[in-house]
Amino acid sequence: MSSEPRDEIVKAEIISTIDKMDTVSIRPNKLRKVICKKVDGTNWTQYQRVLDSILEEKILKTKAVDGELMILPSRANCQSQTENLEEKNSSDVKKKTEVMSVPLAIIRHLVKKGHQKQNNIEKNSKSKIRFSKESMVAIRTKDFNPADQAELTITKYYGDDEELATKQLKNALLMVNKMVKAYNDSPDHFHQTDAGGTLKHQEEVKKRKFEAEKKRGRKTKNEENSESTIGKKRNRKYY
């Protein structure tokens, strides 16, 4: 497993990419794809961690568009009056943050299949979810107890509409809390499939289906096939 590059390398690449932008603004997710392609070994979590630190230091300019954070071209490329106006308005970007403790199984569930669940929540709530570095290291090494707790941070950037931002942040929290409740009710549902376990799982499903059909008094496919062949002469073709 390749190790992460130093945060300074990722930070320099983010700033360099933004400096060379020829668009008015860029979404953080689109920028992430560019950075992860350019910097070998970096990942979603490291990119988000470094980007958050850059925004905290106010190195880059940002603005909120329909409740979604947009990154503006920095310094040299922001010369037009339109871009300068955007820079001025970008200082009005605010954020709301909620930190919650969840089982590591939930974080693994959010990031599996290319962060599919995480993407869905972020898209619906127009917020950002990030995880601690320690939790991501544990999940990648697969050496952890699924019930162990880890911090999950949800951040909502917004402009003037604080009421909408609060509502969207609550929506993100609600979706994560529902996932935690589902885990508490049925931890096995979040159990990670072992390598090569797909065929084994299929066999278990077939066995359960077979037993269920027998209890209901139904004939199984094997029994039906066996009966259909009784009394029938097998026709062979000779060529």
C-alpha cells in the first residue's frame, strides 16, 4: 500500500492548479479529481484535509452559490472587474460545523464503492463530510473494530441564507443518524464481505431459499427437473 505524500505537496498543487485556472470558479469535488490525478498517492481524505486548512488560512477565495461552496481563481488570474467583485463578495462566506461520533463501520459504509454514500449525502444536503486521518488509516488497513467510535465532521458553507444552511446541515445530520440507527439495530448488515466471499454468500442465499421453499411445500427446481425427465426417452442426435 502506497503511503500518502506530504501535505505540503498536495497544498502546493492545489494552489498551483487554482492559479492556472481559466474559469470563473470551480467546485471542490472537481478540483479533487484534478489533484488526485496529478499527485500520486494522495486520496479523498488527505485532499479534503489540506483544502480545509487552506480555506482556514484564507489563502484561496471562495463564494457560496445556491448553498454550495465554489473556489475562485486566486491572485494573478483575478484581474477583471467581475472577478474582483466576486473576491469582495467571497469574504461573506460563512460556515456551520457539526462534529459527531459514529462507529467505524459507518465511515467504512460511507466511503466504500468510491464514496457513493458520502457523495449522496453531500449532494442532497449541499454540505461536506470529512473523517479523521486515524479512522481512514484503520479502514484502509482493515485492522479495526467496527463498533469503535470515530469523529465525523459535517461542514456547511453558506452566504446570506442562514436559515436554509441550518436546514441543510440538519438534513445531513439526519441521514447520518439514520445510518447509525440502522447499524445499532442490525450490525451484521454493515459487515464487510471477506475477499472472495461473494460466491460463498450466493451459496448461502441459495440454501436459505431452498429451505424456505421446502417449508412452504413447494417443489424445488431440482425436484421439478427430476420429475420432468421421468418416462421420457432421451433423444440423441447423430451427425
